[in-house]
Amino acid sequence: MAANLTLPGSTRPFAAFEWMLARRYLGSRRKETFISVISVISFIGIMLGVTTLIIVMAVMNGFRTELLDRILGINGHLVVQPVHSELTDYDEVAKRLETLEGITIALPLIEGEVLASGGKGGNGARVRGMRENDLKRLPAVGDKIVEGTLDGFDDSEGVAIGVNMAANLGLTLGDQITLITPDGNQTAFGVSPRVKAYPVTAIFKMGMSEYDNIFVFMPLQEAQLYFNHEDTVSVIEAFVEDPDAVEELARRVEEGIDRPIYVTNWQQRNTTFFQALEVERNVMFLILTLILLVAALNIISGLFMLVKDKGGDIAILRTMGATRGSVMRVFLITGSSIGVFGTLAGFALGVVFCQNINSIKDLITRLSGSQVWDPTVRFLSEIPARLDVTETSLVVLMALGLSLLATIFPAWRAARLDPVEALRYE
């Protein structure tokens, strides 16, 4: 090795001896224990930073995707409301909507707020009057029936309720649920509330606790009688192939329907909610990136101490013919190795954690004896985690970049070390 070092520039960049020295500097020796401890702490910091970022971004993506699917699974992407006249021709308008390119389903419905009561008390509910075929075409409900059936729903004079509402009101299949609305019959003393009991013919589970607790589905004709909307509906909700293209579709709907209508889309109705999610996601990313910055600072401090400790070695290497570039690359490899291996370990740990996040949640719940995830507070029954390839790659590249940047200045200082000054006190 000494023969190779006598001719400056005779070794190629990142030669074998540079890797060998970097590996030795990363090893633990008795007098270098403190430096090795700093290296381990830096490794753990990078690993935990990458892991945390991957998990948090995956959960935030999962939240947005799940909430979007659940919200738009029950609420139409486009809502058509009548202007100047009631929707008595709702069947014809719905068929005309479904002929437009990009629209998959158009559902006429009546919606109203009621007080629902059963054997264990009562709570507010939202009644939706829909036809049997339309309800079956709605995947968020038609495919989520856990008890009973929607067959013969139009003629059953019964209702379908969510599992949470059934549990809260103490209702089972076949029991009577009482619905009360203030918009009842007109009498000489004013409007009297309308009170009517309906049998529970189906129980569904959408997986979103709020929806499973408030929605009651009723046959359309029965809802028209109950809410005094004979032969009319409140709105027509349309589902589209591409939810992100609703603005263009809204203009085509307004042009394609030959009657005065007002069209709103899901982005307008939920803009505040999804903007809040996006802001929270970005803020969490910035805050958790500080973990990586702290780990990078540990790499810098560890390398500075290593350079100071290895001053004599650096001077001997320089006098034997090692170039400044060789010395700089030795310390670049030393610091970058911590970042690379920490990033890879964090990536693997984060991916494994995301893929088993609900199993880990159940284990923590059993060990702690407390409810870690309350679906009534967070709307979703399970913790969603959705890994995005682009974002995960960005986290990995950012960690690698910070680790590399953290090594440049200490490595440069090592390369600029004067051999004479370094050996003066040896």
C-alpha cells in the first residue's frame, strides 16, 4: 500500500485502501469508544427519522384516500339541484345524465334530517329516500349489507340502518325504529311533527363510524310521503369515472340538461376539509424532517471528533503520498456509510411497520389494556396506511442527501489538514 501511495494521484478515486480506512474508522476501538457511540446514535437517528417519515406520510395518504373513498362512496361527485321548478321529471333527467360521457351513475333521492329512536334512546339521523335498484348500485351500501337484504326494498316499507346506529339504539333486524321530523302535517295550530315507525329490514357497515351512525335509507316513495315531496326529489347525485375532472363535467351537465339546474361538485362541498388534511400533511412532513437534520448534525460532530482524533494518521498518509482528495474521500465514505445504512434500515423498518400497522395496533391494545384507536373519534375503523412510491423515494433520497451534505465540511477540513502542524505535537 505504501508503494502505491508514494506517487501522488497514482490511485484511482474510491480505491480499495480508501474503503479499508473508512471501515477501520467506523469500527470500535477502546480509545475511540466515544466516537463510535456518536456514530451509533447518528445511525439510529437517521433510521428513526426515515422510519417515522415513511410511516407518517403513509398514514396521511391512507387517511386522505380512505376518507375520499368513503365520503365520495356515499355522496355523489356531482349534485344536481332544481332551479325555479321542482324535479318532477327526475327519472328522465337521471337517464339523460347517465348518457353523458364520464358519468357512471345518476341517483335521484330525497334527503332530510330526523330524530331516530329505538329501545335504548335516540339520536339525530339523516334519512335518504332512494329506489331499490339505485341503492344496490351504490357500492358503499349495496355491497356492505351485513344483516338482512335489499331485495324487495321498494315494497318493504322498511328502512336500512348502519351497525353503529343499530347498536346505539338497541335495534336488531325486524325491530321498529321511530323517525320524527318537524316538517309534518299542516294543521290549524301550525305544522305538527310527523312520527312514524318503520321495521329494520337491512343493516349495513360502511366502515366509517360517522356514516354507520347517522344514515337511514328509506324507499323513495315512502320518503316522498314522509317528507311531503310527492312525485318529486330533492336532488340527483351523479358519480363520475374521474373525480378530479368534475369541474369540466359540471359544465357539460349544465349544457346537456335542458332545464334550469344548479350543479355543485365534491371539491366545492369538501374543500375546507381536504385543504386542512393537506396542510396537516405538509406541516407534519416539515416537523419530522427535523429528526433527520438532528441526525445529520450528529454525523457532523462525530466526524469532526474523528478528524481531530486521527490528525496524526492523516498527516502520515499525506507524507506517504496520499492526496487531499484521497483523505477527503475516506471521511466522505465514513460519514456517508452511516447515512446510507441508516436510511436503508429506516426504509425497511418503515415499510414493514406500514404493512403490519393494524396488527401492531392490536398488539399494543392487548398489552396496554387501553383503546389505542377509537373509530368513533377518527371516523375510520382501521388505521389506513398507503405507501406512495414517489413520496417514499423522496424521503429516502432526502435522507441520503442530508447524510452526504453532513460529511462534506468535516471531510474537507480533514483534507486541508497541514501534516507539519498535525505531527508537531505527536
